[in-house]
Amino acid sequence: MPLPCFKAYDIRGKLGSELNENIAYQIGRAYGYHFQPRQVVVGADIRLSSETLKQALTNGLVDSGANVIDIGLAGTEEVYFATFHLETDGGIEVTASHNPMDYNGMKLVREHAKPVSGDSGLKEIEKLVEKNDFPPPDGKGQLTHVSVLQDYADHLLTYIDAEQLRPLRVVVNSGNGAAGHVIDALDERLPSIEFIRVHHEPDGNFPNGIPNPLLPENRADTRNAVLEHEADMGIAWDGDFDRCFLFNEQGAFIEGYYIVGLLAKAFLDKHPGEKIIHDPRLTWNTIDMVRDGGGTAIQSKTGHAFIKERMRRENAIYGGEMSAHHYFRDFAYCDSGMIPWLLVAELMSTTGKPLSELVQKRIAAYPCSGELNFTVNDSQAAIESLRRHFEAQNPVVDETDGLSLEFNDWRFNIRASNTEPLLRLNVESCANAALMKDKTREISRLLANY
């Protein structure tokens, strides 16, 4: 019987019925049996259930013969870092990221922090867990506890010239404290930055709501702190802080799409001619900025496993998704929620421009809808109806991920979510916000029939 906690890219499910300590133990056994690792890193987020699930996972790994390095409270990218920094054979973070409190999950990687997804081992692990028939190991592994925080913080600063940073006041909203320890470590290394801490202490009870800054109702605390403290920038993270969301000095939320173009141009200014990977949902601004920077823009299917695979194949220096996932070659092609804001702070310092000025022309040049979600009964029928509706206008059709239709002065992408029963829509235009809004309403009306 298939296990509902196994998704396309990771493991995520409701506590008790879909994910519990018994299943976590079996996942450890299955990971050890399938990959035969000598050493595996484990870490966990601040959820109340994460520590016990991590212990069960660790027991399964140890009983499979693997040595386990427990790095303690950590974000997903700290497990990525520890995996390649300590040169282990894999890593597992216990986290459900931005899901509600009664969920938890795991993100798995192999050596060099290569992702384990549906077509690179996750399905095999699921089958082993379903079967739950593991041979006795030759011997048990050992458990050790290691902190990589200081090495990780030092590594983060290799992406910028910290001496170039001008004095900045930055609001940092750790949601419910998951990212707090990293900010504290960086604070010691960045004397020119004054951090205004919001929801900083770890609290798995989620007193400040679900850690998902993509939800507009979760942005007020960051926005208000920026305005109250007259900060230069605001930063908010999701539950495992592999995504960061930026607010300008006026407290306005910046869509991740425009940060992708900004960072692409920043990398190309330092490393001309490099390749940049982007997803198909919103593209025109990124392509424009990469072309302007003398680089090569390459489109990849949405999702961290696809982006990372394409980055490795192309040896791309940077990759970005409009959902605020940012990937870096020197970070083992993995996503980080810390490196992006450091790069933006450096840009603000070297250009002398506020964040609003760095992005306002790009927002005006390519206004976008932001990602809109639709619950429909038949995703494929809904997508095909949009294709038929617009085919008489002879759009350029791209099916890299879902359906993208491109017209002279606007385009859209619609795709079924890999993680939820939803259709996700993104619309953008060329310097015409009214057209973008009009087309968004038109498509929304069409989808209402499904």
C-alpha cells in the first residue's frame, strides 16, 4: 500500500497517521540498505515532533550499519552544507518546512548533497519501507554529535566582500526562531549590520503562525518592524529557512521573481559569460537581465531536483525560482535562504541604492500576477481548455513544465502542483500592468468552470 508521506521531492505527512516514529525508523533502515552509506548527517527543525522523529531515523540508520553525525537544530541548508563540508555519503533533514504544525517530513540527499527524489532513490526507499523486511546488518553504526555552525557561517561570507558592506539596519524575522542561531553567528561576523530581531527564539508551538511568508497574512510583522525601525531591508524565512523573502525599506514585499533577475545580474557582473538557470513560471525579466549581463539563460523544469540536476549538467553559477528558491554552484548546487540576502546587502552597499530602487524598474518592465492557486476537479482538462481558448491567437507554446503560452506583450504558465492538489497560475506582461491584470482575470474566470 503506497505511503502518502512520500512525495515527488521529499517526505511530508500528517503526524501519527502518515508519519510517525515507526515510519521514521524504517526510513532510516531503508536509506541505509539502499545507499549503503558509511556516514550520514542528520539535523532537525524546531517542530515539537522533530527531535523524536530524528532519534527514530537515527536509530534506523545506525541499525543499518551507518555512522550518523547529528548536527542538532538546523535548517535544511545546514544539512546540505554538512554533507559536502564533512564529505559524508548523505544527509537527512527532519522538517516539514512551511506546513502546518501537525505535519512533519524529511529532505534527503546523497554525497555532495545531491537530492534524493522520486527518480533518484525515493521511490525505492518507499518500497522498502512498505515491505519492512530488512536483513540484519553486519554491525551497528556509531552516533556522534558535531556542530558545523561556525564553519557554515564562515562559508556564507565567502559569497560577498564583507568589508564593502555599508552600515545597514536589517529586520530579520525567523518565523518561529528556526533561523535565529544562524543570524546570531553572522552578527558576530558582520559589525556593519544592525539586526532587528523579530520572532527570534525557537518555539515549536508556532506562536507566530505557520512559517510561510508567501501568505500575505504572515507579512505584517516584518513590514511593521521595517517601518517602525526605519530599516534598510526586511527578511523573513520559511520553516527550514531554505527560502528567504525580502521587503524593501518601505516595508513592501518583493516578489521572488525580481530577486532572481537581480542576483543573476550580480553574479554576471563578477563572472561574465556564466550560465543562469531559471524556471518556466515567470521568465521574461530573468532572460532580459541575463542577456544584459552577457550570460546565458537556461530554462529548467520547476522543482529543486530538476534545477540542481540541470545546474550540475550546465555547470551554472546560479539558479533561481520565482518561489524564492536560490541555488549556488559553490554551495554544491543547493538552495540557500541565507546567501541571497547577503548578496542583496552587498548590492545595496556597492551601488548606494535602496532595495526599492534596485527592483522598481524591473517590476515596471515586467509586472506579474504572483503565483495564484486554483482548486479544480480535473487539472488536465482545465489546462487543455486554456490551450483551446487561446490557440486562435497563435501563441508560442512551451511544455517544459505544465503549459506556457507566450504572446507579443504577455505570457502565462499554468501547472499542476507537485505537492498539493492545485493548479498554479503565473501571468506577466511587457510594461503593462493593466493588461496583466486583465488577462489574469480572464484566465481565472475560465478556470472557475473546472
